[in-house]
Amino acid sequence: MKIVGLSGSQIGSKTRIAIDATLKVIAEKYPEVETTLMDLADYKMEFSDGRNYLDYEGDTGYVTKTLMEADAIVIGTPIFQASIPASLKNIFDLLPVNAFRDKVVSMLVTAGSAKHYMVADTQLKPILAYMKAQMVQTFVFIVEEDFYQKEIINHDVLFRLERLAEDTVVLTETFAKIREEKEAAYDF
Amino acid sequence: MEKYRINPDNGIEFGIYTLGDHLPNPATGERISVKERIHEIIEYAVLAEQAGVDFFSVGESHQEYFATQAHAVVLSAIAQATSKIKIASSSTIISTSDPVRVYENFATLDLISDGRAEIVAGRASRIGLYELLGYNLRNYEELFEEKFDLLRLINENEIVNWSGEFRAPLRDAQVLPRPVNGSMPIWRAVGGTPASAMKAGYAGVPMFMAHLGGAASQFKRTVDSYREAARAGGHNPDELPIATAGFFYAAENSQQALKELYPHINEGMKKTNGGGFPKQLFAQGVDPHNIMNIGSPQQIIEKILYQHEVFNHQRYIAQIDFGGMPMDNIKKNLELIGTEILPAIKKYTAKK
């Protein structure tokens, strides 16, 4: 199983810290899972121009291909101007419409204000649903005071991230099993 | 229809197309050499002609896993090896070519084949060729529209006066040689959405509609939009042929057909498009109302006749060889087409 942790913005550190923490849980609990961290701050991404994702080169090609090869993706997003960052939306635009078919996608959100708690429900989930993701419905919402000196200090958040990691793996295994059985039943 | 060398009284035409893909056979993981693949395609056309197939076309894709980038050259070999079957491109990416050169090539092909050549012009679904051939992807739409217009202008006039944005102007230019009858059929390749079909309709150009899968009734909207646009553009839709093109596979029964075809489509699409074909969607391909023609010969006959009732199209074009399909399976399909499918669909669609 391949799980990619995607930190969806080009600036700030909190989203990456939370993604890191989630991937660490996965690596510890499920050593057989191959985890990859991709922080968009580390890559020079092109804007989508409508081409097939295989036709992008450099960092853009690496990021799109790595996401397409994943069995599950943990998306971390900050909230910018009451929405997801443009850098994350660009990732969705770069991928084909059915990119998340047969993939599990889970989410964590870091925000400067608790007033943004609905953004993932109203803005991120509809995109993932359109792209055919199987979603871990419960996401983890993290605010400024949960961090101190580049670390998550709120134990409740750490527990929730642990559950997010478990749910991501369990759901991916479950859907893989269901799919295998269903595909075998077709007998072709 | 005469202008397009089609006589509907003879019933629906049955054609075959290949994208010219060069993919491994998923059963063995092995891929024949590019030389073998090109010879295989030429042989495929010869065998199709022997089976009584009306039309054979070869596509142009400038990317990994394809062998017929120089599709006009391959078609030229086919023209020489055959004598009755119509030959065409599927499609010629006119956006990244000079329409004058394309016309010279295909007019020559028409002379070699004694009036059997046609051009299907498209825009390419993958864009690697823009960089390879030195064009800017930003002009994707404009390049196609301008060059396609010029291609049609050359077809209709031996002396051309033209100026545009992407090519040097033509002043009293004579484009030679001319096809056997002075002009030849030129089709617009359409991806299946009404928007694209309407452009073909407004211009009064025959439509070559490619499709993957789905309900035939869904594509009826595209066909209706095409004919409506043609009417709005001052053309008579009854004089404009429509061709549909998609996956085809015949075997003893539908389950066997799915078994033999699916791995080729799924693995081939993974390699060429970066995403496979879901089994669930593919399984629906055998349904009588699905546009994919997969099943027993009898089921396929019923499907094609149903599609003909829905679309009233003049030509159906089958894609059989995608994804490293072994030549033996292709031959088996051609035999079923020649002995069972073709006679039945001609019998039911020809005017007595």
C-alpha cells in the first residue's frame, strides 16, 4: 500500500507538521505501508494548462505521477481567504477528472481561526467527491493554539491524527478487498 | 452523400480503425518490434479488405507506445496492397501540420489508390506533438480551426488565395496533385461532446465521432446537435454523413469477448493515458444499449442495428487491435465480421 501525505500550501509550517505527524503514525503502526511526504513548498509547480498529467515534466510531473500511483492520500490544507489555497486547487486541476477513483482520501485542516471549520465540508469535499475519492469523512481541524514551537502540543489533536491515520489505512484495505471481490466476480 | 463517396442505399458501411498503437500484449508482457507492428497494420488492412470491410484508417500519435506517426506513409503502403477498401487517417492532426503538405500527401494517396482516400482531421488528445513539431499549445483551438479551414479550401479550389495567422499567405497558389475526382472526402474528428459536434455541423463537414463507452442514447444528443447545427449553418443534414467509431470485439459469447479484450484495453490505457478502464464500466459494454460493440456476433449485429436506428449514421468503424492484441485474435474477429456480422447488417440497412 502506498500512502502520500500532501501538504497543500507553499508557505507556513503547520500543515506540514500535521501531515508529518500523521505519516509518522502510519509508518510506526503499519511498517508495510510505503509513505511519501510531498510538501508543495518543496516543488516548483506549473499551473494546469489542460494537458494529460503524464505530459508534465519536472516537479509538476513528479507530483502528479506520485499522487496517481498512490492508494491513499492524506491531504493537509491551511485555510487562505476562507478557502483552500490556490496551490492545492492547482493540484486538483492538474489531475484527470477521475483521478481519485479507487483511492482513499483523508483530510486535515490547519486554520488561523475556528470560524473556518466548515471550509473542508463545503469546499474541499465536493471536489474530492467529483474526482471519485472514497473519503474518510471525519477530518482533523487544527488551530494556532494547538501548536507550540513547531510541534503539536494538544493531545486531543494528536489522538485525532492517530485515528485519522488508522481510518485511512483501514478504509484503504477495506475498499481494496471489496474491489478485489467485485472484480473477481466479473470473471473477465 | 455522393460527394463523400457514400451510397446509403447500399446499407451502413463497416470500417476498421487503428490508432497505430504499439503496446505489449498484457498476457505475455512482450511487445513486437516496431517494424513488425507496421507490417502487421498493413496486413490487417489487406485481411479487412478480404473480409469485405468497407473502410480502414490509421491514426497519428506522436508519443511513446505508438508506431504510425507517419500515418500517410503507412496508408500509402496499404493503398498499394489493396484494391477496393477505402483508406483514411484517424486522425490527421491538422493543427500541427501544413495543410498544403497534408493535401499533397492525401491527394497522392487518392491517386495511388484510384479514388479511395479520405482525410479525417483532428486536434489530438495528447499534446506532446506541439513541442515536438514546434507549435504553441496556447493556440490549440485556433491552430485547428485555421488549418482545417485551409485544408477544406484547398480541397474545394485548385487555385487558392488565403491568408491567416499561422502560415504564410497563399497568392494564386496551385496545390497539386489533385485527387482522382478533383476533391476528396474530408471529415472532422469529434470527441463525443455536443460542443465539438456543433462546430462540424455549422461548417457542413462530415462528422467522425469517436467514443469510449456509455449509453448510445447519450451520444444521440451529440448527433442531434450536429444535425441541428448543420441546418442552422444553411446545410442539409441529409447530405452530411456521420461515422461512429469505438471498441469492438466478437467472440463465441459476451463473457469470452470481455475476457479476451479487457486486459488489452485496461493495460493499454494505463500506459497511454495514465488510467485504466474500470471493470464495472467495461462489464456494461455488452448491454444492448451500450455503444461499445462487444459480444457474440448476433449480439453485435443487434447492437449495430440498434445504433443505426438511433443515429441513422452512414458508417460504423471498429477498433479491435488496441493494446497489443495478437494477430490471431484480430483474424478471428475479421472472420466473424466477414461471415456473420457484415452480411446481416448490410441486409437490414440496405434499401432493397
